[in-house]
Amino acid sequence: MAFSGVLQVTELNDYIGASQACIKPVEIKKAASAADQGTLRHDEATGTFYEVMKDGEEKALETATISLNDCLACSGCITSAETMLVAAQSNKDLYKVLASNREYLQSNPSVRGNLSHISTYGTNTSQEEPAPFNSSYKLVVVSISPQSRASFAAKYGLDPLSVHRRLVTFLRNLGVHHVIDSAFARDFSLLESSREFVRRYRKWLDAKGSRPSLASSSTASLLPVLASACPGWICYAEKTHGHLVDNISSTKSPQQIMGSIVKNYLADRYKITPDSTFHVSVMPCYDKKLEASRSDFYNDVYRTRDVDTVLTTKELDNMMKESGVTMESLEEASLVDFLNKVGPSLQSSKDSILYGTEGSSSGGYVSYVLRYAAWALYGLHVTPHDVEHGRPEAPLIPASPPPLFSRIPHSPSPSTSTATAAATTTATSTTPSSQPPTPFGAAAASAAVASWGVHVRPGRNPDTRRVVLRVNGADALVFATSYGFRNIQNVVRKIRPAGGSSAGTRAGGDGGGGALRARASRASVRAGGRSAGAGAGAASADAADDVVHYVEVMACPSGCINGAGQLKPAEFEASEEGGVNAPAPKAFITKAEEVYRSVAAGEGSRSLFQAPEENERVLGLYRDWLGGFDTDKARELLHTQYRAVGVGARDDSEVSAVVAMNW
């Protein structure tokens, strides 16, 4: 079955379902008497169910459907039965808008003359005259995720920049006005996630005045912070573990931040209302359709969503096939840096390069948030290489050149007493202290740091790992990755409710719903104590599982690069084991991951690494669009809220049943 108009839940392997039967309440019409009750007959040829009454009369039963909003409002999860379909967004939505636009242009030929500048919008704004977009003629914008781009590149043997340019050509030929890069919005997400973590960490630390166990009191619920970029994980947490919602980062995902940019910033630039835009997001998984349908991302005034339609990588690939177009036949379009992470090539003024972001293909949250926190809290310059491979503990050497994090304002220091206590820490001693200094800001932190290093501790499988910042011989910051529901269970089981029920994370606020439970088994301590790479140093197991400050959580094994909406090799799809719902071969997933990381690695002449704080366009939008960091507008447009749905939590027996499923 093709995933075009509807989303089939069975064996989707996208992990949005946590129970095998839908528990959404439905109206059941009871018969007047037992004599009136009939039996069911299934026509295997048509797949239709019939109710057969006592008198022999048959009545065809309607196929049950669940809308996306029904699923999100339900206290359970969507069914895995083959006959249960989810009404989903599809390319039909995009085609409908494009057809409407063509009809409008045919009826209003004078409009065509005002469209010449649209494809290069943002290059010379002082001379631009906005086109007359309205509810009948919409500004169509498509944002493409870097994971989708990597999947295309891995399948067709191209580099990511070439893929992006060819997709721009295809979509512009359809009538799309702007094709932009979701990685641009991810820079906002990384910056906000990092600053939110530091704010929470300082608030927690200031309330403690020391470094106690995270499970000691209700104030511990500020930590650990759980990443919020994966909607499959969010849907699961809200419906089955309501006490976790306040630990989830309030920062929007890159998809939804791009939705804010398109519907708010871009619409304002064109002097049009949000409902005069149509935003399509190309993503690696179907769960993103659920995320776009959340009521939090709906504008009641203009009756429009921040993201109107989500297409998976596979659906966009099918669109090209249906149009009789091959990736190889498409020309490479020119690009502008407006809402794209591209820049001028160092080798040719007529060419462009693609900017990549550090870390994993799931967004790089562990890498960037840890590096930012190390600077903001301890004044340490941790590199992406340190996070990936480790760094032996050694005496502090001043960073040269200093990091550009100083361009990003962060929360003020904790109370005077805390800062004073930190300032009294001895820095000249050559013997590391038993505890890291109390963090109080980058400016003076070096006076309290004698030595530091980064340990990488592999988990029990490739989808779990820990990255530990060691300061003065002790664990200062402990970050972890947890991909796939089997690993997520190990996270949620260690987080217990603290201080009663949870009301939900306020937009832009600091949560408070759970505390990390220190109940590690000997096996898990041993697993956490292994060291990765020669540079990681010998990792101790004394605090391997009792403290974690931040977790990058993703529902899909291998992370976003392995979303169910991603592409598969043509030869695999044609094989017996390559069915519609069959997971992609591990070798192909590894190849796509390598392609994704090649951009940040700057391999070749068409890519280059660019950290979020180096993105001048992003910093400019903070200044000109949001009015700066931490403004009411920034909190409204870059943050959201999560809430427990229905029962909110289930007992361990139900969790065990979930783990036993064939994810």
C-alpha cells in the first residue's frame, strides 16, 4: 500500500502507537433485544465487513477511521489493525493549492508581471514589490529537512547540495514559490534548547546550593531535560507517561519553528495574512503529520496551521515518479541564502556551498547543548570532536580562539551566595577536587576550573550513549542519547513523579514533572562505564546511571535518518524482503548517516560546518523579527507546551507489553 492519501498504521515502524488496540471511545448502538443481534461476515475479496441479521439481511459496515486530531485527543494510541486507517495529509493538498493558483493566474494575467522576483526573494529587499498573494492565490513554501535530503542523496548517489538544487527545480516547476531548508530553523531550535537547558540547570542548582541527587526533592523535576524534536516520542509521553511532560523541553521542533517563520515573519515581509500562505514540510517520518496537526500550532484568528501539509521523503519521491521526472534528469537550480543554510563558495563566486550542523542526524542536540552549557556554566571550549570522540582530562588551557557563544546572551547567574561559593573554589591546586566547581558563568569560571575532559560512554547498543563533561575530576554534565522505544523505556522507568501531578510545560517556561531515579543495575553501571575511543579516557562507573541532565530522545532506532518515511535502495524495494513496510537495510541507513554528516564535516568543496551562533541570518531574525532573545514574541513563536492526555501514566505491566511489541 502506498503512503499517499492515507497513513497505514500496521507495521509502520514509526512508533507512534503504544498499544495494539485503539481505546478511543466509540458509540455502540445496542440492539433492542438479543434476538435482533446479528453476526459478522468478512468478504475477503473486498475487505468489507457485513452485519448479518437473524432474518438474513446484510448491512455493510463502514470502515473505521481516525483523524489526526482524534488521535491526539485520545488517551490511548492509534490502532495497529490493518482495517484502521488514519486520515493523513498528502500531496493532494499541495496539488489542490497549486491548481487553484494556476486558475487565479489565468483569470488575473496582470499578476504574472509581479512574480519575477519571487524565486530570489531576500537578495534585494529594498527594491521588492510584494506580489498580490491572498486567500485565492497563496504563497506556497516548501521546507526540506536535511534528513530527507540525505536520504535522496544516498539513494541516487548525489551530494546533498545537488539534491537540494534539483528538488528546488522540481518544486518550482510545479509552481512552488520558495523552497527553503529546515536546517535554518534548526539553528533556532538548538539555540533555544541550549539556553533553556542552562536556565533550568541554574534554577535547579540555585535551589539546591550544591550537587545533590536529582531524585532528592520536587525541585529536581527541572532535570533531566528531555528533547522535544521527535513528535512520536512526544505523543507517547503525553499519552502514557504524563508525569514526564514538564521535563520535556518547551522549545519547538525545527519543523514548527519554520512554521512560525513562514506564517509570521515571511507573511509579514510580503504584507499578507498567514492564511494567504501554504506551507509544506518534507520530513523523514509520518509522525510529523501528527505534530503539524496539534492544536497548539493552529491560528484560530486566521484559521490556518503553521504547517499546512507534511510530506515524507518517500511521498516527495513518488511525486517525481508520478510526474515522469527522475532525480538525475533535473537541473541544479541556483540558490539564495534566504531561509537556507547556504553560502558563497570559496572556490567560485557563482557557486554555493551547503552549511551543515554538528552532531547526529537527529538534530545534534546532545552535541550543541552540551557545548553551549560547558561554555555558559564553566567557561570551557568543548568542540564537536570532543563530544564525538572524547577528550582526556587535562589542566585547563584558555581557548584560542575563543568560541563565538559570547554572541548569544544567556540567563543571569544564580544568587550571589552561589556565585560567591563558586568563586572561592581553588583554581591553582594541581590536584583535582572531588566535585566540579559550582557553575556561575563563563566570564569567571576559568578561575574555578583546574582540569577538565570529556568522556564518551557507549550504552548497551548503538542507539544509546552518554557524553560526560568532567571538571576537576568529577562528572559535571551528563548528556545521553536514547533512540527507539526499547531504549526509551529505560529512560522513562528511571523518572518518577515528583511533588504530585503535572500540569504541563508552559510555553517558554521551565518544567517540573519528574526526577531521575537512581536505581541502576550492575549491568547498566558496567555498560555506562565503558569508554569510547582512545581520547575518551577511562570512564568511572561511580555515577554512571544515577545522574543524567539531558537526554536526546528519538522514537526511531538509529534516529531521524531511519524514519519510516525515508527512501530505500531500489534493488531492496524490488526484492522479496523489501516490502512497503519493511525497514531499510542497515547498510543503507549507515550510508545515509554518512551522507548527512558529510555536510558538517565539510567534505569536498560543496559543504561547510556552520554553528548556529555563526548564522548571521538567524541572529538577524532574532534582532529584527523577534526583538531579541527572551522577548515575549520569541517565547510565543519559538516555544510550545505539552500536557498529559487521559490517564497520563500506565503501570509497569502495560509498559512491558509495549516493549514486547515488534517495533
